[in-house]
Amino acid sequence: MIKIHPIQTGSVRVKQFQLTGARNVVSRLWQLFFTQKWAEWMPIYCWLIEHPAGLILIDTGETARVNEEGYLPDTSVYRNSLQLDIKREDEVDNQLDRLGYSPRDISAIYLTHLHTDHVGGLYHFPDTPIFAPRNEYEIGVGPKGEGSGFLKKNWPEWFKPELIDLSDGAEVNFSCSRKMTSDGSIVAIPTPGHSAGHLAYVIKDAQLRYVIAGDVTFNLQTLAASIPNVILSSKDAVQSVITLREYALQAPTIVLSSHDKNVSALLVNKTVFTI
């Protein structure tokens, strides 16, 4: 039996147009830089998976260090694109403790991508095997890393993840995948667009599938409307939402996005995605 625990590590909000879409690039840029139309506060989730292979964490959430001067880039894009509310008690180690676990109990960490609100809690896990998308990491350690939102300066010095290559063939309508567990019950699938190498993870349990969707989209409403979680939209981002939507409609699937306030209810009620 597999059990999934959403772990909230603070809150974030973005400009409203990111959740409702925008007509074109000019409209997006105008709303980003020249309006204060913020969406409601949303949770920042990572995920604890109770699995026969052990306790698996997908992403590590955010850290209260975002409140320190210099931790985040002081650029107009950062200032205008998101606001964060993170306290030390929100961090993943304290949230694990509330569930009766500690960072030392985690068998492996799978990362959807390397943006700060998904890797901020890495420093709690110096002895845990960590898996990350290959091209995300390679961009992150290169000269274009910070411009892509990968803040290497904040990563622990010991952070050298095992890099994920999608070499295991198709997963339904996804052209490639990677089996993350020996029994094939957790599978990484490609969902680029929000970031270059963004991955989602499918968890197969009896007759039900769960998708830990990361930042492909915001919630079930934006998934149904094919609205990706991006500032400037791209073909990759839109295609990833469309492919995920098609995947979720082909068999009973619960889609869990990292900033969807309704995920606890989705899990309790076993609400599968429909349109």
C-alpha cells in the first residue's frame, strides 16, 4: 500500500495572469511589471511517499532563508513575479517531525526541477540519495543557471545528485520515461516548459495513478484549460500541460500540483481528473 502525504513548506503568490492566461507576450510583460494584480496565496508543497521501497520525498520545499538579504536575486523579475511567506517552522524537517519522521528516515529524494521553492530544503538531507533531471542540473551549474532560475549559490556544497536520463521507453502518451523504483511503481515523465528539464512523477497504486506534477500547471482548473505555470508561455510548456491532461484522462488519475490548495481534499476523496 502506497500513501502520499502533502507537506506544506510555506506559501507563495504570483501575478494573477499566470493563473488565468494572457492574450500575448506584451500583455504578460505589462501585467508582470506594471500591475499589482496578485493571485491569492498558494501553498508550497513537497511530498512524502510511504512506499514499499522506503520513505521517498519528492522535492524538498522552500527554506526560510529566502528572508535573508541576498538569498534571492534582487532583480525586477523576481520582485514582480512572486512573493513568499516562509517561516523556519514551515521547513520540511519540522513538517516531517509532525508526521513522526526525521530527515534521516528518508530513503531517496526525487526532484521535479531545481527552482528554489523545490530545493530550498535540500540542506536537511546531506546523507540521502538525491535524483535530479540531468539537463536542469547541467544548466544550473553552467553560466546560464541563475538566468534560468537555478540558484547554485544557495545549493549545499555537497549537492551532487544522481542525474535522471529518461531511457526506459514510453509511458502511455509520454514518449520516454524512467522507472525510479525496481517494481516500476514510480516513473519519471518529461514535462518541460516551466523549466528546461522539468519532470513529473507517476505513482501507480492498485487501480489508481497519482501524478506529482510539480509546476506543470497550478491546479485542476488550469490543467483542464491547458494553462501552464509560466511567466512567458512557450510551446513546450503548453504541450506538457496538454500531454499531462491526455494522460490523466486515459485511466483514473489523481493529479497533484505543487501549489494546488485542494490537494489534501483530492487525496482524501480520491478525486480523479475529469473534464
